[in-house]
Amino acid sequence: MSTPSPAPVPAPLPGKPPYPIPRRMLHTMALALPRPGPEEPETAWRETVQGGFETLGMLDRRDALEATLAVQFVALGAAATDAGCESGNFDKDPG
């Protein structure tokens, strides 16, 4: 008596596509990014916003929660940079 061959393993389902970030959320993120100083070129603001969008593109958001966290991650990173904080210097007195 022969043993029946096992059923083939089904292929994994393709992953969910990236979650589209609502326009209002992108607008809010852009407003949270640091403004360039007066000595910086006029293109500095566009480069800052483009960098934020590129970072969002690298983050693999698959649902509304992940999209929200990705936007907050970019805004938080920008706020820390704008405040002049470097890794490990958060407990130092800025004054």
C-alpha cells in the first residue's frame, strides 16, 4: 500500500501594499519639519520636505496605524534635529 503524497504547500499570499497616507496627514507632517534659517538657500525647505517624504517611503507602512506612526517618527526626528539635540545629549541643560 502506498502513502498518498502530501498536498502541495500553498504559496504565501502577497503582502499588503503600502498604505496611502492621507493628504492632510502629509500636510501636517510638512508643517512640523524645521524651517531653514535665513542664511540657507531658498531650496532648503523643499529639500527638507522631500527628505521627510523619502523617509516615509522607506518605512514599510501597511495600515492606518503604521502610517500614523511613520509620520510621527519623521516629525519627531525633525523636531529633535531642529532642537539641536544629538544622541545622548537629551539630559544636558540647553542654557
